[in-house]
Amino acid sequence: MKYLPIIDVWESGIETALLSGQLRLQSGQWIRCGKEGPPSRFDYSTKWYIRAYHGPRASAKYREAKRHKKEHEATLAARESSRNN
């Protein structure tokens, strides 16, 4: 799946499109929160919020969060595996 051009998530209709599933953003997509300011890296969204990383280190913060998530999932899988043995 290719990334889309930068999307302004505050633009009219975008929230509705995200909630309905009409618009699906992939993790890592560049987004903007309003017309001003630098772009942010999208991670995921729920009914109540959008998780994104902002600022000059947005990409580094995004990669670090993904690395931590992967490590956490591996730890949980190892614990589950040891319980089943």
C-alpha cells in the first residue's frame, strides 16, 4: 500500500471518513493537524483520538514507538509460551 499525499486531519469531512472506514491511513502516513505547522507521522486512530508524532523528530519518535511496541509484544509472546510449556 502506498502512502497518500499529506492529509490535513482537521479538514472538514476527514474525521467522518476515518470513522466510517471510507478513508484508511496506514501507520507512518504523513498528516497535518491544520493548515499551519510541520507535518506529523500518523500511528493509528480510534473513535476518540488520533495518535501521531509531532515536531522535528516526528520520524524518530515514530520509529522508537514502533520498536518499543514490537519488543513489548515479543515479551508478552514469550511469557505466554512459557505458561503453555
